[in-house]
Amino acid sequence: MLPATANQILPTGITGERTPGCDHILQVLQDLWAYTRGQRARKVAAFQFSEAEVNEYLAYSLRVKPRVGIQALAVRLFPDNEVSVLATIDYAGIQKWNDWLVPDALRPALLSARHPVQVDLTFQATDGFATFKLKHVIGPGDVVIPIPAMEWIIQAIALHQPEWYDTSKEISLPFHLQRIWTGEQSLHGTM
């Protein structure tokens, strides 16, 4: 995992524009979607994405389909399903549907600036379902954020996405995927 600091910067050179890395991920997702709906498409038995491709796709995806609560997102992928996520949380967006989330005294500071948060986690994604466990959470100024507080923030953001995730329970993997795992700077999956 990365050192326990949120003062990391998002990967440089990632503009949110469509790249060959985005095209690779989009093609695999399209093939998975078509195959699971019985359309004539090649079956994707397995796939592998590099960390760079994942980060390019995340930036592109957030640009073309903004997500409430998230301004920017990048990952570092490590073996054995360990991931370090650097997210810039949009507290103002969250505040719109949870006006009690941010205490009155902190509202001017949190709602007017970008605040990176580094979340180190591990996950399991087998038999068609995924779970994750937070290991460390570091906020602005290298302040340790209690894991239960970050779990609540993640849950609040996930419940307001079009897919409506409940992160307190097992999450069904899309497209009939059976397993997802990480390697050194890579993400893998199988049907």
C-alpha cells in the first residue's frame, strides 16, 4: 500500500479524454453487456486492465457521466486484492441530500474546497459477489479519518448512484462475472 498520506496527487497527464486505454475497457464492457443479453458478441472469458487504463477510464467516466459526491478518482492496484483509492470528495454534492452530514462549524471549509481522501482497502470478489474492507483512511492534512465515518460516507455516496449500491452487503458483480482480482498494477476478471 501507499504511505499513509492523502497529500498524493492524482496521476498526471490524465485529462478525462477518451484514450486507447478507455477504448480497451469500453470494448470489454460492451462485449460483456452484449454477451449477457444473448446478443451475438464474443464471450469475454477473462480480461486484464492495467492500472493506467483503469485510471484513464475513471477520469473519462467521471467527465462524461459525473457522479454525485465524487469530483476525481484514481487507484493504485497491488497484488492480493489490495487497492489504494485517492478520491476528491464533493461534500457540497453530498450536502444536497444529507444536510446534516457536515457540521455547521466545518461547512465553510469543506463545502468550498477540494479535499483529497486516501482510502486503503482490500476486497474479495468471488462467486459473483464482492465485499470490501477499509484498512486506512487519511484525509486532508494527513488526518486519520475513523473507518466507520468513511464507511458511512461511502455508503451515502453509493446509495445515491444510478446503480444504487448497498456497500454494507455483498455487491453483485455485473455481467455474470464470477471473480475479480488485482495483481501488481493490474485488474483481472473472469466469467
